[in-house]
Amino acid sequence: MSRKRKSKQKIVGSIIGIIILAILSIFGLHQENINELLGIYENNTQSEKENAVSSIPVEGNLNIYFIDVGQADSILIVNDASSMLIDAGNNEDGEDVVNFIKEKGVSKLDYVIGTHPHEDHIGGLDDVINSDIEIDNVYMPQIETTTKTYEDVVDAISNKGLTVYSPKTGDTLTLGDASLEVMTDSILDEDNLNLSSITLLMKYGSNSFLFMGDAEEENEETRDWPKVDLLKVGHHGSNTSSSDKFLNETKPTYSIIMAGEGNSYGLPTEETLNKLQNIGSTIYRTDLNGTITVTSDGENIKITTSKN
């Protein structure tokens, strides 16, 4: 083929391309649609951008303690002089949770969060609130029950003159150099209090941690989820939580399951354990490993347990 013919073809190709762009622009297509039609693609997809965790400089370590309170939840988070308690186990666990907090040198809790009003999550909260530990903020979902456990917590909050806040999707909290975002609105269903669970995504440097309370698949379906380094598995590893879609999106490197040894519920289920293993997540369980301590310097995560 002659050089003249090649040159003519290049010119014709360029003219055709310009005409196509003009036509597409006339019909109101956005640049990303034009790029796709012409076979031009960005290196990063939109979903990858949404899942990216921005790395903010941090100092010191963030410590997360998944306290072994049997068939229940209680999580203490400490970053420098700031601290947060998520749930406080069953009624009989309150004194142990208070002692654990004090043993870690914590005299003030910036946030106390009762993820939802089941006894195995808020049972010990009244003991924590009634103790000499200073408390700045209390967060609970906007749903009430008539149980004595719930009333004891409400009375403790009232006696201390504290206000209860009910967070919404997108609300943010600051804990030292760590930031937390509320991921889902509480679903207020008196027949299933698990659906009212407060869910939180915490970022510390380039590390991310997702706390799901007892949230179930119905909660998981309300949004797309980012990839995380660590997942506090919802509902003690029940098959009502941790859907395939949710786990394939979050793909946690580490998964923490809080359950009681030999519990009568058969939790965690084999189904959930298999799902976590299939995505390559390393599983820790309070029923097998006791209290689990997670330490992050903003880039690296170290996990130690009170049992082998």
C-alpha cells in the first residue's frame, strides 16, 4: 500500500472519529459514555475508586479489644487518649467489662455504643454507665423495648444526665486519629431487633475495620460495601448474616467472630465459616481464642489472643 493511501486512510479515520464525537455530544452522552463506546477506558473503574481507602498520616497505635464475654459482644477501641466501647455483653458481664476497661488505663469513654437493644449487647451497659468511668456520648438506635435490661440502661443514662443519639447513614465520629462512618440506617422492626444494629466502618491510616453488630442480610442489601482489612462478623456468625454478595465486596483479610464456647445456638454456623474460608479470610473466634487484641499502626495489623 502506498504512503499516500495510508495518509488518506489516517485522515479519513480522524474525520470519522471527530464526526462520531460530535454526534454523540449532540445526543447528550457524557464523556465516560463516549470513552466506553470508542473503546477508551480509564485504568481504575469507578467501583475501585469507591473502594479505595485514603491513607491519612497517623501517630501511635490503635488497639481494638474483642472482649471474651461468652455468647455476647463487647468491643473496646483505644487510640491515644480517646476510647470507645461498642456493646457490653450480657447482664452478668457488666462488672467484668468495667474492670477490663480500667485495666487498660481508660478512665473516660468518648463514645458508648449500644448497637441494638438485645440483652447480649446492652446487658452490661448500665454497669458501665453507673461506674466512675466518664462518658461523653451515648449512641443507640431509635427503637425501644419493655425489657428490664433495656429499662436499666435507660435509667442509668437518665441518672447520669446523658443524652442518647441515634445515628444515620453517613454520620461520622472521630476517635483520635481514627474516623468512623455509620454505614446503614437502623431498620426499626420490633419483631427483629437485630435489624436496628448500628454498623460502623473505622479507618486508621490505610487500615479499615467494619463492625456489623447483629446486622443481617437485609441490612447488608441496603448498600454496596468497600473492601476492608478486618470484619467483626455480624450476628455471631449466624447464617442470617454475611451474604455471598456482602463478603465478596468486603473481602476481609481477617474476620472476628464473637460467640460463646459450646453455645446452644450452634454459632458460628458451618455455612458462614465456609464462606469466610472460601474468600481466604483468616478467622478468629472468642469461643476458641478468648479475648482478641488487634493492633494497627495505620499500615500493619497485628493480632494476639488470650488463648492459643
